[in-house]
Amino acid sequence: MNQAIVIIAECRGGKPSPGTYELMTLAEKIRQAKPLPVKAIVLGDEVEKTSQEIAEATGASVLGIQSPHLKYYSGELYKDLLHQCLPEMNPAFVLVSQTTQGMDFAPGLAVRLGASSITGVNGMS
């Protein structure tokens, strides 16, 4: 199975956060060194419109994970759901925004996946 660069999109008020698009920019820089497809995951209670907006703006393949339990953020639920779906996407890299939410679930997700969690990336050359 081919590897991918996977972005965990962060949304507020049914819209992708600016950090989601910053992660897309980072993914494009990574692609210069390692040409892999870019995929995004959107979690929430209503994700169809947000997923479509991200796909149209970036050209990335977007997976929406929808549940009424995701109306409000839950780090444990994020870790559980992402741990289930990420192995099928075979990520070489999983990109998460450095926000309170991202910093809450990313380290625990990395442990579950047997991966590293690198935070505070300000640039790449």
C-alpha cells in the first residue's frame, strides 16, 4: 500500500481553521522531498460541507468521520477514531496543528501508533 501525508484538519464553527491550510502548505514542502499523496481527515458531528470545502480548496483526498459524539471535542475519542483509521491510510507523516486541541491528542495518538510526535515546527528547508 502506498504511503501518504495525512493532515488532521481542525475546524471551528463548521469551517476549516487557518491552521489546516498551513498544514497543507507544510505537506507540499514535504512532498518536494518525498512525493506522496496528501490526504486529510475531518472529525465532527457534521463534516460533509467542511470536507468538501477542504477538498475543493486543496485538491487533497478528504475522509470525513462523522458522529454526534464529536459535536464537542474529545481527545480520547479523537485518539480512538484516528488510531482505527490511520493504519489503513498508511501515513508516512501525520500533520496536526500546534493548538491546544492538537497538543492534547497528538502525543497520545503517536504512542498508540508507535510513532514520534514532533511539535513546534516553524519552518522546513
